[in-house]
Amino acid sequence: MARMLQRFYKTFPDSEANDLRWVKIPAGMGDLPVRREFRPGDDPLDVAAIPGGMVIAVDDDTCFYVYGWNHNVALRSNRKEIKLNKGDVFVYRGDLIFAPVGNDTNNVCIHAYLDTPTSDRLENHQPSSSQRSMTLLGRTTHSALRGIVRSGVPGP
């Protein structure tokens, strides 16, 4: 069994974080629509078949509802909440069904795509209309990202 699961020990092998962006969810916005960044892959066991995603929390209480990457429909009965605090990193497969949870205060995080040698993503990939509900504050660099993660210094 351990040998069969060995390929899952390293999520997204040889991946590279691209299109890093600051994302701000304004205070009082409420829960954002459910979405998935990429259509489901052909092989649900091949974690690198489609690009992944990464969110780095810049504020405490950054929350997401997740419904599982192996589900085709987002049912409330399958919903789980993931809560991130400042500096936490959430890595997920691109076909995960999720929804950012609204907050009483502004919430800022960093989003990136995890591209692997076997995955294919358009350069200007925009997942859905719910992305428009969030304010994209601009791109950041890998060096700026390293400083944020190490020091916990909030972005813009």
C-alpha cells in the first residue's frame, strides 16, 4: 500500500508557481460563488494531470469552503471549511471545487497557479466570473513572496 501511495507524498512534483497575484476580498462582501479553476482531469489519481493552485494567507481567518476535487456537484452536505491564518499555505489540485468565505474585515491573500511539466494552462487563464468579485491587486515577484512568507509582512 505504501508503494501505491508514494507518488502522493510529493504534491505537484517539478511544479513552478506562476501568475502570482495579490487578491483582496473586501469587507462585508459575503461568501463568493462556488468555483473550480480547471475542468476535472481525465485521471483523478494523477495529481499532476492539471495545474494546481496555491493560496498564501496574508491575514488571519482566511476561509474557504471546499467540496472535494473528486466531486462534480457542490452539495452543502459535502462542504468543509478550511481556515488559514497569516502565513499558512493552501495547496490544491486545480479541479477542487471551492468558494472563498466572506469576512467582516478586508481579507488579502496571494494566489498562484502551480504548473507542472505535464499540465497545460493558457497564459492568461481566468477561472470564472467569481474572480471578478475579488479585487486583483496586481502581480508580485518570487523574491517579494519569499519575504512575505518569511517575515509575515502584509502586502498592499
